[in-house]
Amino acid sequence: MAVHPLVEKVLAARPPIAELIGFTVEEIGAGRAVGSLQSGPQHANPMGTLHGDVEHQFLSPRLADTPTR
């Protein structure tokens, strides 16, 4: 199966937001995307837990296409 040009672009060049936050796109295909993020103190909110904006930036593109009931 041919890979979409946008998928090739994402896998080949790390998007600026990925550089800033520190996540990587590992795999995209067949209705599935795999990414990783090693969280650290730079991602913490004042309470010491993962800041919601980091979570949002990492998850929102993946959840946008999630089917809803």
C-alpha cells in the first residue's frame, strides 16, 4: 500500500511543536499512529503533574479522528 505524502513528511521531518515539547512520531498507518513522549520536569504544572497543554498537544491530533457515538 502506498504511503500518503503527508505521512512521509511527518515521519521524515520532525514538526516544530514536536521539537519544543519533545515527542516523536514512531509510526503512522492502517488507522493507527504511535508516538512517544518522555515527560520530565519541563512538562510539569505548578502542582508537579503533567501540564494539560502538553497532554493536549500530544493527544489532540490523534483524538480528532476518533469516532464518537
